[in-house]
Amino acid sequence: MIMIIILNIKLFFMSIFKRKFIKEKMIINRGTVRNSLISCAFLLSTTAGEVLAKDKNYVAVEPLTCDLVKAISPSSNKVTCLVKRKQDVHDLKITPRQANILNSADRVFTLGKEMTPAVRNLEKKSNTVVVGVNAIDVENPSNEEANSFEWAGTFELSKGNYTWSFAKVEGEYADPAMKMVILEASDIEESEDYASELLESDNSVNKSNSDVLIASNKAYILNFDERKDKTVFNVEIKKKGKYTFFTEHMPFEFEANEHFFKDIAKADVEPIAQFPSEGDGHHHHHHHGHGSLDPHVWHDPNNLIKMSKVISKNIKKDISFFNREERSLLNDRSNKVTSILENLNNWTFNQISTIPASNRLIVSKHKAMDYYGAAFGFETISLLDVLGDSSSLRPQEINSVLKVLKEGNVKVLFSEQNPSSKLLKNLSRLSSVPLSKDQIFTDGLMLKGNTVSVAIHNTCTIVNSLGGQCNLNDGEKLENEWNVLIK
């Protein structure tokens, strides 16, 4: 009996001690949790503060792209324009200084390789944002089918040996391999269909550094040696004549310090005709037309809106969730850009409505205004499409162009440069069709002004040249609104 009483007393005190222990532990745990929460809040606020304090360094390759990024990005971010307005982005070769600028950027914005071939390797990097034709939902206004080649050149060659080289640019080949077709042919246009068939065929011949290439009815797959800074192929010409080379990519993308095609004396060998071509005998390469989508999407303001949304979306990724003020500012600027561009679209329609319907035809040298024509109800004609690959005005080509100009009741030829090219001057003289008083800017911005400025200039040049009346005052108001954003 005594043992039972002692046992009950022991159990009673044990239960009291247990309840006290649990209570004290809970008090300790609550304190620990409270202290942990305070610590976490401090850490989060510190981290958020660091994110808020860090401005971004953006680089935009093309002047037009740079203007768009500046209009959208909050002013706290630094935006560097890589290429000056005077430079043709088609022929851009990235310098060591420009490479350093690109390497230090948080993000790089570009129209893409269709407009700027030099960014082909840049597109592979995770911080590169393409905003051009391949980044937005857009249909190519041209009904032409893209060929399997980006470039073709006809050379007048003597019997003998030559070299065709592919160099690394900024430490990389533009692509690890490339297809090429060599035909004994004197005309690009007449042989392009056959060349396309060969390039698309699976029955191709692999070639490596130092291998020999000859004119053949099979395409070559040229494999570049990653161990070397330059891969060189030997071209053997068995008899004197004209030979046409078709390449899957622009050969100029593989030029570092020297020309890609040389004779045995290491002298440069230039084509007598090439596509794409300036058409007036100059050795100048444009990445338009064959083998790619037309990159000039920004001539339609609705496409500019799509491009701006791509930019805004990617800038927003760099703004902390905690930075509500900066995110709100970005949204406001993006909405303002959209509003200005919508008003620009409406303004353009109003100006074009003053042109007689029978006059709504844009004739220019290059195929660059197709998006503009499709958006605003113009027929567009590229003189180089009529001329084909010709680099001079031969009688056959003269007659073809004159026939097109006469049948189309063409009122004016629009120049894309100042002074006008020899080609346009000669055609104007032969056809008695006058040249436009002002040039239209098809490849980007003017030397002064902004994205809206160039659109207004082009529209007023077209409208006033074709018998309409352009209200410049309303356009300038839109230009000034844009200037407020980019200051």
C-alpha cells in the first residue's frame, strides 16, 4: 500500500515537471522563430536594396534599335549605341573595342543577322535579345520564295589555281560548316534554280581544310577547322571562262583581315556580278532578298509596336519584384511608346489618303519598302529585281526597266541615298521619270532625329512626290513626344 502511494506521488510530480518543460520550450521556440523572422526580413530588405541599387548596362547594336531601347528603358539604365549612324550595318565588322563593349553588357539588343550579318554568333549568347523580323509575328509581304543561297557571285577566271578562305571573326567561325556550289555559268539568274536544287540535295560532297574544289554538279559541304583561325580551300579552274559561285551564307561574314577569294599571286579576285548587289558596279554587299526574310519590318508602325514589346519584356526581367516604382515606370514608358506609334500609324494613313489612288506606286532601287507598301496600300517595285544580277545597264535590261516604268505609269523614282546612285540617275534620264527631291531612308535612322522622325520624313517625301499633301505639323508633334522619352 505504501509503495503504491509513493509511486502515485512520483507520477504526479513528473507530470508537473513535464508541463513546465514543454511550456518553457514553447516560449524559447517562439522567441527563436521571432528572431529568425526578423533576421530574414533584414536579409530580404538588404538583398532587395542591392537589386534596386544596381543599374543595368544595355548595348543596342543598330542605331534604330538603340533609339527604341532608350525610349523604353528607365533612365537609370545605361544604353550604349554600338554602331554610329553613318555606318552601314550590313557591312559591319565588329572591332576589338566594340567586342569589349558587347562583352561588358548585361543585355544586347539587335535587329538580328538578317539586317546585321555580323551578329550571327552574338545571337547564340543568352544575354542577346533579337527584336527584328525573326522575333515578332510578321508575314513577309513579298510573295517570292527564299532561295537556298544567301550570296552568289560570277567571276571571270583564267585557267589555274585560286584560294577561297574562311576566317574566324572574334574567335569564332560564323558557322561550323557551309554549303557551296560552283558552276561554269555566266549568269546568276539563269543558273540559280539549278544551284538551289544542288544546295538542297542530300547528295553533297564533304570537304575540309586544303581540299580542292572544282566546278561540279554536286554541292560541297565545307567543314571549317576549329583548330585553325582560317580554313582555306584550293579552287582549281580547268579552263578559262566565267564561273558562278553560290554560297549558303554571305562570304563576307568570314572575312577577318583579308579578302576571301585570291589568285595564286595572292591578289584579290572580285566578282563581275553578284547577288545581293548594289547594281551600279560598286563592291558593296547588302543582305537583302534572297535566302532570308526582308528585315525592314519597322517601316510598318504596327511592327515597331511588336518590337517595343519584345524590348520591354526583356528589360522587365532585369527589374526586381521589390522595385515597384521602376516596374511601374517601365510600364508607363512602354505604354507611351505604343501610344505614339499608334498615332503615327493613323497620321500616316491620313497623309496617304491625299495621294490619288492611281499614283500609289513606290519605285526604288532596293526591296526595302514592302512592309510599308503592304501596310498603307502601295504597290512596290524594286529596280534590282527587274535588273536581276546585272551590274551595268545592258540593252536587254534597259528595255525591261523602261517597259516596267511605262506600263506602271510611274511618277517618280525614289532615291535611297544622296546623291542618287548612277543606276537611278541613268534610268531617270532614259525614262524621263524624275527622281524624288529628297531621299527616303530605308536602312535605319537619319543622321539627326529619331524613329518617328525618319517615318515622318519618308511618308512626307512619298506623299509630296506622288501628288498628295503632307501635314508636317501634326507629325512633328509626335516626333517631339518621342524626344521627351529618349532625353
